[in-house]
Amino acid sequence: MGIGPSFVTMTIGALLAFAVTGHVDGLNIRAAGVILLLAGAIAVTYNIKVMRTRRRTDIIAEPGHTTYLEPSDTSELRPH
């Protein structure tokens, strides 16, 4: 689940936990909302952690030659 769906899950959870006043037999709507809200918050935290640790690679494509550069590798950046 990405960040967008995580925020949607949190929004639905918040609506169920704090805005819905109806009753359903066999289901505690407030508890279900809190569970969705917490699950969304955990997913957002996880996604942010994954995005911060992901490696970034620059791709320089020239006819007949492709170079993949790591962020700290500047040895291939030479003027032609």
C-alpha cells in the first residue's frame, strides 16, 4: 500500500471512529475506525521509511552507451 491509499485508510478510519453515530449489530464501528486509523498511520510511517532508504540512480543514455550513476559516483560525469 502506498502513501495515498494509506491516507485514504486513515481518513475512512477517522470518519468511522469520530463521525459515524449509527449502530450495527455485531460490529463496533468506533473500534473498527480506530483500527483502520492506526493501520493507515503504520502504513504511512513504513512507506516514508522505505522511501528514505531507497537508492536513487541517475541514468545517462547516449547512443550505444548507457551509464547508471549512484548519487555519490561522479567519475562518469566528464565533459564530452
